[in-house]
Amino acid sequence: MQAPVKHKDVEIGGRKFRIRKFPARSGSFILIKLTTILMPIFTSLMPLFKSGLMKDVKEGSFEDFKVDDKLISTVMSHLGNISEQDFAYIQDQALKVCYESLSAGLAPVLNENGTFGVEDLEDDTMLVMGLTIHALVFNLTSFFQGNGLGGIVPGLTSSRQG
């Protein structure tokens, strides 16, 4: 059995960062929260996919996926419904598992009190969003790649009752 991956090293804008796993309870809440936010997006995109938007895309590959204005507006209309409080919570949790690799060692990107722990992040929206996305993808991708809850709790998706 392969040891679980506990961190991922990334480079953004010439700076090196380490992304760690969420604590299990925080990760569970974020997973539920994001699923609640993302489900309407996926539901509203289904007619676009069925209309042939993805007809040239090979299964399991998004290389040929064409993003058009209708797709962008559909996604953005739902993302715009996220409350500032929800977004801040998700982003804070994501940034709390990010550390910058400095010569003196790893420095937390976000301190426990919510202030930035490393220099030059206060006004670098792209870097902060990049770290947020890396942390969310690293921590949550495995759930969506497998069987989701069905893989965690065997028989959950089965229609048989005992």
C-alpha cells in the first residue's frame, strides 16, 4: 500500500510554497460546502454538455474542451452567489495549509489571527487566488476522482437494504 501524500510543493510567480492536507474536520466541512456551491453549476452545465459543447472531447481528457461565453456566464452566475462569509472561510482554511519555503524554513502564509505570515501578499490577488486554488484542488481532488462517499462508506450508493 502506498503512503498517503501529505503535501505538495508548488511554484507560483517565482516563489516556492508547500501545500499541506486539511485537518480532517475542516476538510470535511469544506467538501460539503463546496459540493453545495458547485452542484448547481454542474446541474446548469448539463444542457450545455448535452447540446454538443463537449462532442469533440475525449473521455477523461479536457484538452479539446472549448470554453465559450455561455459556459463562462453560467459558471460565473453561480459563483457570484457565494456569500462573502463563505468565500472568506473557504479561502482562510485553504491559505492556512500553505507555507512559503524560505531559507530559514517554512513560513505560514496565513497566521492564526488571519494576518499574512509572509511578505508581499496583502496586495497580490493572483498569488493569493493561486494558492487558494492549489490548496483546494490538492485537498479535494481525490474525493471526486474516486467513488466519493460510495468509496468511503461501502453500500451507501447501493439500493439493496439488509
